[in-house]
Amino acid sequence: MAANGNLEEVITRIVRDEVRRALAANGGARTAAAAGEGGRGEGLRFPNLGANAEAKAFLLGVAAALALAALWPTLKPAVKSSLKGAIQGLSELSEQVKSVLGETKEALADIVAEAQFEKMKAELGPEAGE
């Protein structure tokens, strides 16, 4: 298993390669200075992703994955308790739905039995009902 520093280097290399691929597919990059954003970003190059939705989605996914990996130790207890509560709530809801469906089935069976009784009573004639 790779050490943490090694893993970070691999991830950095993969992201860098994918960004370069996205830039090449998009026809290059523009610099911050060329975009009219002077200051510290003078030498910074970034892709013009306006027309390349796939590259945007990829970079957003990579950023989200890296953020989640960095925050996971902090978020894990909260996520675990939230999921536990959600599962308990769904279990209770399932029991309630089963109960309502059972009551509905029973009520429909009563209605069918009454309808059959009324039909038999009508077939036998008026003296059968007395």
C-alpha cells in the first residue's frame, strides 16, 4: 500500500495530466494576464472551459473528491449518525406503510363481502332479507 505522500503525488500527477488533456482538447489555455486579471496570477495558466462541459465536470469532480478525502475524518461521525437516523426513520415508515396497507386490505375485503352478501340477498328475493 502506498504511503500518504506517495498517494498525493500520484493524485497530483493524474490531475495535472487530465488538466493538460483537457487544455489540449480545448485548444489551449489563456493566462490570467491575457484575461485582464493582473496581480498575483500573472503567470497562472488556466483552461478556457466555457465550451468544454466535460472538462468542467471532470475538474469539478476531482475537486469534490479531493475535498471529501480531506474532510472525511471530520465528517465521518456526523454522516454515520445521520445515516443511522435516516435508516431508523425509514424502518418506522415501512412499518407504518405495512400497517396502513393491512388495514386497507381488511377494509376492502369487508366491502367485497358486503357486496357479495347484498348480491346473494337480491338473488334470493325479498323474503330472504327478513
